Amino acid sequence: MSLRGVKISEGRIGANVAGDGREFGLIGNGVAVTDKLALATHYLLRRPSDAVALGIDADYDADNEVNLYRHITEFYRQAGEGKKLHLMVVAQTVMVDEMDTTAKTLAIAAEGNISDMAFSFNPATGYTETLLDGVNTDVLAAVPVLQAFADWADTNDMPLHTILEGRAISDTISDLTDLRGMTAEYEKVTMVVGQDWDYADGLEWTLGKKFADVGTFLGVVASQDWNRNPGEVETQNLTDAALGVWLTGGLSNHKKYSEVYADLETMDEKGYVFPIRYQGLSGYWWNDGHVCAPVVVDSAGNMNQSTIYYSHTMDEAKRALRIALLPEVKKPVVLEGGLLPASMVDYYDAIGDGVFESLASKSLISDGETYTDPESDLLTAKVLNVQFGVIPTGCINEIVGTINLKNS
């Protein structure tokens, strides 16, 4: 018996199907703080004050000649407080191409929920920048390493994209290697070479002046739906005049936007991510969401993950499909002549198509379709073979028109 009349309790919340249960990761060089911050240890942040509680603040960056707090605060300036940022700090002797073991540890500690992981490279004083094809050799060596890490993550049902700090590129832009024309395709790696020039110029240590703002880029990615371009003009202005940030865009060779303007088209074609301006608008925007791979469309119409938002589309579609299909694993299936009956083919197709319909209804994809193989061997191999096709949303990178003077 109850005197309350009507009792309404909160229902249990199931798996996130809203299309954005994403969490984010940051690995960067730094220095331990006694009784607060340990190296190679997982920390979960939700706001800059969580970093301060670990001893990571502006003084930490200045005293240790790193940009760790900078990346964290820029992430939250763009993404907003509350976003989950998984952090691991490694010694300054660890090169960025040696961070893959730490990255695996962080991905597991985050229970596979990280969709994008940024790698910040803060070498210690005395480090010598060595360039190969216009790019820091340690940074360039990290590209295949991070792709291999992303492949490992995908194999272990933790699909993600990696974002690499492309520090200290050459002053001679024409020397830069073509990231979209490398010997292999590295679809899961984005290299950021842009910086807030005024911030970098104010740093007192020489190496710091040639950093790249991966925290800003990661924050932009976290601030919007996963199918959107990080350079979206309407929503992703990097400049905040009131805070005095991103008033002057530049590159990680510590050259201002105005000094490298003539070379930006070439850099864009080569797949680098950097800040640009638009005539008639005030501020800076990322040029695009490039990856270290060419644009490929095969004879069957299959496309590669040639942008970060196509990479996200593939990753998030796989996550959603896996969650939807997991309950079917190890269930008994009645066969007809050893084959799947049409009703069961339709049943499995409907599960996959339902996922695509849900994502399409939120404008995260354009469409998708599921193809279940009726000849799947469920008696000996016990494997249900399914093919999925997903059509991503499009993106306007340029508007081309004509205009004429008319006499009426």
C-alpha cells in the first residue's frame, strides 16, 4: 500500500544509440608532479580544473617547457566542459613514434570508448630538430606507427582516429612530403601543423615556438557531430578576441599565415591541417579534416576513408552495428536444408538496416544497407557472413558559380 497514489521511477538507460557516446584521448610528453601526477598513468578529465588538480597548469607548462596545459585548455575551450578526455603523460625522452604502447594502454583503460586520440610531442631542451622531406623525422616516423595502432584498436573492437602534432615543419613549404601520396595509405592519421602564432611567439623556450595546436583540433572534433568537417565555417571559428586566442594563425615552422599564404593551396593538396582565413570574415578556421591517404573510389563505387569525417563514419557505424548484433551471438538458428531461411535473412538485414535508419534520421549518414549471406555456414564454421554498405553525408568544400550583369 502506498499513500503516493502514482509512483513513477526512472527507467534504466541502455546502450547509447544517439550516435555520440564518444570520448577522447590525449597523450603528451611532460614531467611527473609529486603526489599528483604520475607518468604513464590514466587520468580522466572533464574540465581544465581536473588538470589543475593534477598539478598541470600554466606554470607547469612554463616551468617544464611543455604545452600540455595548453592542449587541455584548448580542447575544453572548443569542446566545452563535461567532455571526457582521457589523459596519459609520458617522459620527454619518449618520441612520438614510441607512444603506441602507451596508446594501447590508454585505449584499454578507457574501455574502448575513445573515438579520437591526439598525440602531443614536447621533446626536452636540447632536442635537435631533424627534417626529412620537410617534416620532423620523429613525427614522420610516427605516421605508420599510429596507423598500426589504429588497426590494432579496430581489430580489438575499439575503432578510433589518431591526430598527430606535426611540429617544426620546414620553412620551405615546397619541401614538404605529400601526405596524400605516401608509399602506403594511412587513413587513420591526421597531421596538424597549425598554431596560434601569438601564443607560440610568447613562449620563452625555442622548441615551444614550433609546436602545433593538436588540442585545438581535437576540441573542434569533439564539439560537433562526428560526420562534420572540422573546418565548418558557420560554427568553427578558432578566434576568440575576448580571450586573445588565435588572433594570428600560423604554421609549426613559426611562420605567420600572411608569410605562407602563397603556399597554402599546395599544403592543402598535400593533406596537412592548418588555419586559414576567408575574405570578408574575421577569424581563422581549420582548412579541412585531411588524412594521410589519397582519395580513392574503386570501380564498384567503394570509397576509402579520405577525410577524418569519413573515418568517423566508418568507426561509428561499426560501433553501432556491433552493439545491435551482439545479442544475436550464440543464439540457436533453425535452418532449412542447412541454409538460412529467407525469413532469417530478412531478420538479420532488418537489424543492420535499422542501425542505418537510426543514424540517417539524425543526419549522421545518408543511407546504408545490409546484405546477409543465406549460405553462411552455421553448422561447422558457425559464422554469419554479412556485408554492409554505408553512404556518408556529403560536404561542400567550395561553391562555384557564375555572375553576369543584366540589363533587366
